[in-house]
Amino acid sequence: MSESKSAGVLSLLKREVILAGLRKGEREDGRSLTEYREIEVKTGYVGKAEGSALVSLGDTKVIAGVKVDVGTPFPDTPNMGVQIVNAEFIPVASPVFEPGPPGEDAIELARVIDRGLRSAEAVDLESLVLVPGSKVWTIFVDIYPLDHYGNLIDASGLAAMSALLDTKLPVATVEEGEVRVSEEKKPLPIKTRVVYVTIAKIEDFLVVDPTFEEELAADARITYAVNEDLNICGIQKGGSGAFRVKELLDARDIALEVAPKLFEKLPGKPGA
Amino acid sequence: MKNSNIQLIDESGKRVDGRYPNEMRRLRIEAGVLKNADGSAYIELGNNKIIVAVYGPHESTPKYLAEPDRAVIRCRYSMAPFSVSDRKSPSPSRREVELSMVIRQALEPAVFLNEYPRTMIDVFIEVLEADGGTRTASITAAAVALADAGIAMRDLVSAIAIGKVGGRLVVDLNGLEDQYGEGDMPIAMMPQLNYVTLFQADGVFTPQEIEDAFRMVADPIKKIYREQKRALKKKYVDVVREVEKSE
Amino acid sequence: MPVYVENRQIVVPGELIADKNRFRVEGKVYERNGKYYSKVLGVVFVDKENKRVNLVTLKGKYIPSPGDLVIGKIVEVGMTNWTVDINSPYPAILPLTEVFSKPTSVPRSELSKILDVGDIIAAKVVAFDYARDPLITIKESRLGKIPKGLVVEVPPSKIPRVIGRKGSMINMLKELLGVELVVGKNGRIVIVGKDRAKMELAALAIKKIEREAHTSGLTDRIREFIMEKLNELGGGSNEKQ
């Protein structure tokens, strides 16, 4: 058996230990069921990027970098800038990651983060138009997990949002249809901030911010993206199990309860 | 998804295609439509046309994907190039990769995978014409195709989207509503066991709207389930009728 | 109400069948919270007198079971064995030792002369436990290569209907048509006979049994069907004379 396959299998003994703990309302690292691991956000980590952030969520580490470029808008949104979120599960981060193009998990992660940001209109894409219909700013957000010890979605959400909040956009002027990018920079306009709260279902228990082993023990997971108004701006169920409606509503309540604590960890909005 | 000047719901509460908020589009399902596949289904939901083939359980190919204690489901959701207004490249897009995965995960809870160790079950979904709501229609049809293949299951899976247009929750967004509406929340359920197997959303919803959406989806899920059952039984019930008539 | 379905009702997976303890519930069902639910697209047979319910699947692949007679097709010739398709997710292995009763050494090049790719065999399942592919044998009498005949396939769950109660259906086919039938539990039936037309008629009759397996009065209907077709055949040959 390859190392990657072995690392992706939880021993039954370990699963029993996790469950025994949950029945007593305890987790292995001493957290309550609705508690996050220690969160650290370091912005401006990569000098060459227009914006970047290194986030650690317990032992999970994710770096996000923002690069910008002048490009063409999508045909159906000629008066909006372009936002592209990509994730690469590089083999550095885990024995379960194989080298090669993004697999379904990496694509799912990127799309979940993208949908949350887009639904909340976090980046003010309408302010990124240089020449309507032909020249707009394209904002690339690239997410790289560096160490995968569970809950990549929430860690990546924090990293992507922090990197966007850290982003300085060059000041551009348009003369006779030509775009000139100056040395001067100003913050990327952000309308609202977004956080992602993922809750794993392990038998009948709902567990916030699952570790890698808790993820392996879980039947399914649910992610709620939450904006600053405490509305839901994205949902993704994952995993091969199923939820009761009540469990999904309980998870929603938990997400809304813990979201403010995540907002505290994010940098403030530019100008705020 | 972006607000626009297009009015998607009028003063009397009617939608662009004349439906009321809690009304789903015309639904028709047919089971056993393909000769080669072990199980198959065809679904029309409004203008959506989707065909699903199930092959298996069969020997795992490639062998290293096999699991010693259960069957592995392989799912491929694919949109034909001619299924949408602008030709879609036949190579899988990131959207199709994600949908293949979430559709698989919406079906897996319903299948007794441990009845078929070391095997593989293929679910191939081909969207022939798309008009909003293809992922949920695909799940509905795929559940029928799996049952049609004689695969052991706990329940069927029935799916439909709740959306938000003009600030209101509505059932089953069509393509136009999906493009210009404020939100889309696809939901799949095992209708008899009452479990949710797919739950996604984009757009902004208040916490209360999440609850309302589940209340609103119950009735359409029942209707879909009834049509799935009818489609699966039709072939066999027809034979009984024919035999009774001849006697 | 202990039973929620009618006799011969078609059910889909997840449909409620019966409460536990009142009836003996067999076949493709699963139990949950003291109730039985259907596991497959199937037909339910309710025997109220004997308080028995049996749910039979209408489709599905063959799962090998030791002792089963199966009809196989050779798909691969190996070094010391053959791989045999038995209409199952699990391909069967026929080792050299299950072909000859005495220890025999046959060079690999000779193996395909004994059984070649495409050959049809009648075999018996010796062992199967899911962990390894099923082991089959042709060492017993009446097993081995079937050189001539017509192979018909039906869902394995319908084989009991093809056989009929105490062999009533199959015996009727044999008598009326003068053919031999080798019936594999895996849903394959080989029709052997001299008269091609009657063999084909047997195949048609089996297809009709498959299609109407879940209906009642089947044996009588099949008899009528065969008699009618035999008359047509007889009429046809008269015209030629």
C-alpha cells in the first residue's frame, strides 16, 4: 500500500478514541465541539505578490497570494473586473496529495472559496473596470496549503480573504483606450469580508474546525460562508454521508455563533 | 450571480415562465432507456434533457481503485457541447469536475456499497440540453438509473433547487432565473429516510431563509419521488396490465 | 397493519414492506427501527397463510455462491488457469487442477487447445468469499465445454421462474420442444437440440418468461404460447410441401 493510501485510512481504534471523547463532549486537543484551534494570520508574507497571507489554524498552514493583471472581462459581465480563485494541493503539504494537476478536492476547495467571495461581493468587481467591455483588472487568488492537518476550507478562506485585504492595486490611467499602470498603489476595494465555517458530522456529533483525523472519522461535512451582516453567502456539503435537516440548521446556528470570532482574526477593511 | 434590471417576478407573484414561486417545472422521467447500460434513465425537467447510464457493479478498472470492503462509485457529469447557447468544449471544465464529485456524494449515502466489495459502479451523466437545475435533475435521474440496474439501495434520492429571485424564495430555478437571480440552493434528499445528501448554495440568504427553503422543498421532493417510482415501475406494471388484458 | 404491500406488488428501494416479527420477511430487504424496507427494485410475494413475505429483485448481477451451476465464457488463457466471465462483477478462475482429476502438467501453449477464449463451459462454483475471485471447477460429470447450443441470458433473479416450481416450467419446455436446457444460476441458459427452429422457440419462450416473471398464471401462458408457435411452425412446413 502506498504511503498516500495508508495516510488516508483512519485506524478503527483511533476512530473509537475520537468517538469516546465526543460522547463526553471532549476532543483530543482539549477543545470544545464548537471551538476553533489557534488562529494566526500573517499578511504581506510574500513581497512579490500584490497581496498575501500565511494562515495557521492549529497545525494546518495555508498560504494565499494575490496577483493582478489587466485583462478582458467575461462577455456576460462587461462592466466587472475578473476574480479567479485557484487551489493547488502541493505534495509538500500532505502524503495524501499527489503531484499533478488539481484533482476534484482542490477544484472543489477553490470553487467553494470563490463562490463565497463572489456571492458576498467581497471584492468590489465593479470598481475594477478600466475600459468598459474591454479592459478590466483580473484578480488572481492562488491558494497553497503548506501543511494539511484538517479543515483546509476554513484556513483557505481566512488566507484568501486576508490576502485580498492585504492587496495593493496599482493605480491605472486610461488615455485614448490605452491603459497605463503607475508605480503608485492603493488598496483593493473590498465591500465586505467573508469567513467560512466548516462543521464535520461524526456519527451524531457536530464538530467545528475538524482536524485531519476527525475529518477521516467524519461521515460528512457542511461549510457555511458568512458575510459581515451575518448572512449566509455560500453553502457546501461534502463527504459521502448524509445530514438530517435539523443537523444542518444546528450547524447553521453554530456557524453564525462562531463567525464573529473569525472576523476578529482578519485584517480590517481598507479605509475602515 | 448578479442583480439586474430584469424583472424575474411580477406584482402578482408570477415568474418569467408563468409559474408561481412554489411551482416546479414539468417533470418526466423514463427508466431503462438504454440497451447497453445495466441501468439507465432519461429526465426532462422543463427544458432540461439529461440521460444517465449506470454500468456495474463490475470488476474495478483500474484495479488499484478497488476497495476491499465496498464498491467504488465513479461519477461523470458532462455537458454536451450543444447543450448550451455558446458551444461548450467537450473537455471537462472545473465546474463539471466539482459537480461530478458532489453528485457522487449525493448518491453514495443511498447505495449499499458494502454489498459489492472490490467492485466499481459507473454513473455516467450526459446533459443534452441545459436550462438551469441540471445537477439536481441529474441526481434524480441517476438514482432511478441505479435502481434500474438492480443495485441495492436504502432509498432513492430526489433533488431540486430552491432559489431566490426578486427577494423571494422560489422552487426550481430555470436558466434565466439562475443567471439573473440572487441565489441558488440545490438540495437532494433521501425522501423516505428524510436525509439530506446534497446541500449547496450561492448567493446571499438570511439564516431564516435556510429554514424556509427546507420547508419549501418538502412538497416538490415528494412530487419528484412519486415520478421516480412511477418511472421505475412502469415497465413491469405495463406487462401485468397487458397479461391481464389478454386473459 | 403488519404488511404494507400487496402480493406481486412492484417496489422500489426504500419502500416500506412490513413490520418486524409479524411475518417472516425474506429476500432483498433491510431492517431499520423494527421495520423492513425494500433494498431493490423488486416484486414482493406475500403468502398470508404461511405469514411469509419474499422480495425478489427484478434485475441485477450474479453474486457467486459455492455449489451453484454456472454457464461461463472463457475470456483469458493464463499460465496455469483460465479467466471465465460468469456474468458477475467477480470474474471466475478455473485452474488447471479443476480441469483434470489427476495432477497434470500441460505446457502453456497447449492450454488454449483444451479451452480457448470464447468457449462456453458449464461449471460449478467451488469457493467464493468476496476477498478473492470465485474458484470454479469442471471436474464433475455433466460439467465442461459445451460445444453446441444457443445461449440465452436473463437476470439471475429470474432463473427460479425459468425452472418453475419443482422444475415444472423447464420440464414443460423440454417436453414440448424436445430440447435439453442447461440452466446456470448466473442467468445464462444453454439450449441444446437438433431442431434449430425449436431451439429458437425455446429462446423466445425464455425471453417471455423473463419479461412476465412477476405475473401470475405464467406456466399456462407459456404453454399456450409454445403450442401456438408450434402450430405456426407446423403450418409453415406444410406449406413448403
